Amino acid sequence: MLCLTGNRGHERGIPDELMKRKNHAMSIDLQLLPQTGDAVGQFESHGGTLTTFSEFGHDPLSERSDLIQQRETKFHERYTDFGPFFYSSVNGDNSIFRLGLLYFIEISTQLLSQIQ
């Protein structure tokens, strides 16, 4: 669950709950958002810190770009938009992310069985 940590007078809490209380949420043009690397740099230059995690495990398809592409295509046929993953996760519901992850593993297993 994502929970915003308060600093500089900001509240702590779950994003949707904070929005409902304050009702200050609005849509913005995506062109206004910085790229990930730029956003990280800005955040850190203002004293913020992020925890990075090293890779773990091994993708058994890592040396087969054709199968990786097949996996991505098949996954995106079912999950065309990552928005629901992010939205539900930051609001305390990991079930959609869990289903997506299990489906990704299932596709990987199916493709792996083709080459063994």
C-alpha cells in the first residue's frame, strides 16, 4: 500500500482518501509531467531519498527476444492499460496487480515449455 509521508506541512495518508477529504484533485496534461529520470533527479535534489532494489531472480526467456515479445504481446492483449494496476495498488488493493503478475508468470511458463 502506498501511503504518502508528510513533510513540509503536508498530510500523511492514502492518496484517494486525501483527495476525498481535500477535493483538490484534478486532471493535468501528461506533457506537464517530467520523465522518470528527471523527476527522480528533482526529488533527490530537494532532499528526497528513494530506495532502489537490485534485480532478483532470472527471467528464463532473457536470451530469447522473440519469446519476450510474444509474452509482452499476449500480456497486453489482456491488460491493455497499466492504470488499474497503479490505481488499485496505491489505494490498498493489490488483487489486480497479483492477477496480472500471475498471468505474466503463466505466459512465461507456457512459452518456456515450447523451448524445452
